[in-house]
Amino acid sequence: MSYKPKFHFIPLILCLLLQAIFSDHLWSQNETKRDERAVSGRTASTDATDVVFLPRLEKPPAIDGDLNDWKESAYHDGVWDIYRVKHSSWYNPSRNRLTDHLNEPSPEWDLQARYYFAWDERYIYMGTEVYDNVNDVTDPKHEKPRWYYKDCVCWFWEAPRDTVPESFGQGDNAFCFVIDTGYPDYGAWWRHGGPGKTYIEESLPENAVEYRIRMNPWSRNNADYILEARVDMSRTFGLSDPEWRPSKKNDSYSVEIVHTDPDGGDYGGHLIIYGTGDNDISWRKVILTEPVGPPERKHF
């Protein structure tokens, strides 16, 4: 009698094979989608901490070096120092660092700051309250665009936000304020792009900016300061990107803060916040919102 094998295991093999093929297909699809998102610019995020909800100011503040008339209505997220930056997702020790020229205080007293910003129909408002150990605005090889060799607070803005990775191309703007109470002509600096142009360097036009610096505002240290500024969006964003339109609720921008602190050195320390550098793909998303009130406090 001849033997006829029974292949009961064949359906099982076929099932396992189909499952492997189908799983591989799904993995490939997911990888393709991730690649497409990466190429298109930014990957989507549902984490609200990845977004700055920027409040509108109902009343224009006086630009006088005192933030008390608007800081409770602005966006800010607490004190920043090198320790906090070190635990951020964008931290890079070669970029985010402070300088040690011996006899320096502990890092939290070398530089710490709160940053405030808001908007209205005409202006972007920027302010900062800073504890610093040394005020240094002397650059041994001074050139006007070299704000990053001096004590300076600089806000990088992309307006409007897009999905094209650029380094100071169309729509990218840096408003940089050197902490020099002599208010030199390079003290309010504008790095920006334009259609077909990158890294345009010039002073902010006088009719586009107003800013004030107040040194030692808490009678603690002569190097402490408050910076308060406003920049006219139509005279800056509108020139950098012809597609910019007057700001309104739910518009989407991007932001990064670069705070430089050489402390007597040549090329000194930086706190870089909400991004990794010049490439606007890394800057934090901003959504313009309606006004907000101060934090509620419980009364007994």
C-alpha cells in the first residue's frame, strides 16, 4: 500500500507567511509616512507643550523698561537657566553653554531669565527680566552684525509658519537687542530673509522698533537688567515675506530665543530656547490667541 502524506501543516505555514508579509507592508507604510512628514517639514505633535499660545494684549503698554503693566497678560513659562535648558529636548552642549573665566558664580547666578512675549494688531511685544553677573557689550573685533559677541537677547520669528526648512530665508526674522544703555545704532539688530535672499543684516528701522533697557532694577547687581521692546510687524514681517498678512487670532508663527552672555570672553555663552539654531524647522510653533488674565490665586 502506498503512503500518501497529509499536509495538515500547510494552512498554518500559509497563515504565518501572509501575516509576515502584511506586517512588513504595514511597517513599510508607517516608515514611508514618517519619511514624508520629515521631508515635508515638521512632524505632527499633539503635545500642547510643543506649542506657544501667544496672547493678544488688549491695551498697548508703555515701553519704559518696566513690564508690570503687561507681563501678567503675556506668555511666559517660568525661569530659564542652564540647568533647565540642559533637560530640554533641544539641548546641545556645544551650543547651550556658559563661560567660566574663573571666579565665576554658580551657573544659576551666571545667567537666569524670564522671557515674556505677546502681540496685538500692530506689534510683537518682547520682554525679559534677567539676573546676570557681568554686563559685557565689548567685542574685541566689533562689527555691527556681531550681536552674538555681546550681551544680547534675540527673538527668532518665522511669520507666517510654513513647512519649508530654511535658515533665515523668506519669512525668518531675528530681533536682537544688545544690552547697551548707550543705544548704539546696532543695538536693535534685524537679521532676516526675503524672497530669494538669506541672512540680510541691518539695524531695525527706527520707525519699526521701540525698546528700553533698565539696569540693576532690583538693586541686587549692576549687571541685572530688564529689556522691553516692541516691533512693528508690517514693517518687518511684511518685508521679509510678501505672503505675511496682518496678524489675527489662530495665525501660526514660530519662535526661538537666543540669549548670549560672553562674560568678557571672545565668543561666549548661549542659552538657546525653543529650538536648536538658525534652521527654522526646529523653532517652536506659536498660535496667536485672545487675551488671557493673570493666574488665579486662592483667597482665604
